[in-house]
Amino acid sequence: MPHNPIRVVVGPANYFSHPGSFNHLHDFFTDEQLSRAVWIYGERAIAAAQTKLPPAFELPGVKHILFRGHCSES
């Protein structure tokens, strides 16, 4: 049995943030689940990710929320 040191529990407090993480969405979610996703992003983040977004980003039913607040400088 493969050992993965990262335990993933589906929920808003758990996320992957590494190059290629979008490629693993279907390892955890079905298209039906992804069609109910809420994508929250900042202006710079969405501009940088535009060419890397998965097809799930445009599924009918998803919600897109542009966050214009302040997170951090780093």
C-alpha cells in the first residue's frame, strides 16, 4: 500500500498548493462535486493561473468569487 505523508480530508480547511495540484482534482472529486465548487481567488492569482486552470473551473454550476481584500504581503 502506498504511503502518502499528506492526509487529505475534504473540506474548506484542507487544500493542496503545489505545482500540478489541479491535475489531481479528479483523484478526490467527481464532476458532479466539482460542478458545485466555489472558486475564490485574487486578481493576481487568477491572472497567473489563467493558462493552468483545469476544465473543472468552467463546469456549469460552479461559482467564481473574486476576492479584492488583503491576505498578506508574502
